[in-house]
Amino acid sequence: QRYNNNKTMANNQTDQLHNEAERPTKFFPIPVSSHTPQQQVGKAPSFPSTHPAQYPPKIDLEVTEFDPKIHLVHPLPVPNNIKILQKDADAGPGCVKLVTVPSSNPRKKNGEDLAYTEPFRVLTEEGVAAFNATISKNEESMAIVTPRNPKIIRGLGFTSKFVRDFNESPELIRHLSTFANVPLCAHPMTTNYSQINFGEAPREGEEHAK
């Protein structure tokens, strides 16, 4: 009996450590219990106060400061259709299928069923120009090659306040949250504050882009 009790205590401690790793109380201060509402809204993590060695802060001043009134399309467009996930009983237990629905369709409150939306424009011409200038400014020093990507840039949020403020724009996050059907925040994986993937458009006679 004592062995079983000790084993149960050890399992509980392991579960607590696992839960803390998966769901840090710093961001989710409400403990999970049978009395906790199903919707859990975590606190948005702040941007790191230190810079990784490979992403040193730039000494020169940012050419353009992000301004949502100038750099975001107004009003931000609403795509005609979105793709949502619905249970697919015919495919088996726990299976889902992609379903296209008008974005104006009523949805279950706080239902996390979004797969993706149709493409829609976010940046104005001024926003695109400012973003391109940031990419050009950092391309030579930050571009890397990986086995899956011929050329990418990561970590722009550490070297560009414009990129950081764009990713954390309350106006943009509120708009995207309406499609997600739940409150969103900027992703805590800040090295991907806006990852840039370089590629080439298909040439004449080619079927796919490189």
C-alpha cells in the first residue's frame, strides 16, 4: 500500500511538472479544474528583453516607424470564405474534414475550428515599401540557407522595430482574432517575427515556382 501511495505521489509530481511545461502559470494564471470554464485565455508573452547573439540590435535608427494608420489597409479586408474543420463521422472517430463556409456565417462562440482563410491584403503600398526596405537592409547580414529553404531570414523582430510592432499590432491581432473565433496574440516564437522565405516565380514553361 505504501509503495502504491508513493508511486501515486511521484506520478502526481511528474504530472504537475509536465503541466507547468505545457501550460506555464506565468501565462495561464487560472488553474485547470472541474470548475474552470472551458475557454482559457492566456496572457500575451512580452517580447524578449535580450537579443540572441546571431541577431544583434542595429545601431542605426529605423528608417520607418510602424504606423497602423499608414501601413495597414483600412478597413482591413474580410475574405469572402474561410476553411473550417468539422467532425467527419464517416471517416472515423476523431476525424475532421475541411469545409468552405462564408466568413459571415455564424459560428459557435469560442469554437476553435478555423483551418485557414482566403488570402487578403494587410499592408498598404507604403507598408509594403517599408517592409521591403527592412528586408533589403538586413538581407546580406541575416539571410541563411537550410536544406528545405534556398534562402530565408529569421529574427527580423530583434533587429527591426517596424517588424516587431507590425507583428504585435493590436488592430491586426483583433482583426485576425475574428476569423480564429478566439482571442489571438503574437506567437512567442519571436525568431519567426516575420520569417521571410525567398523564392522565384515560375519561368515560362515551368509548372511550379522554386
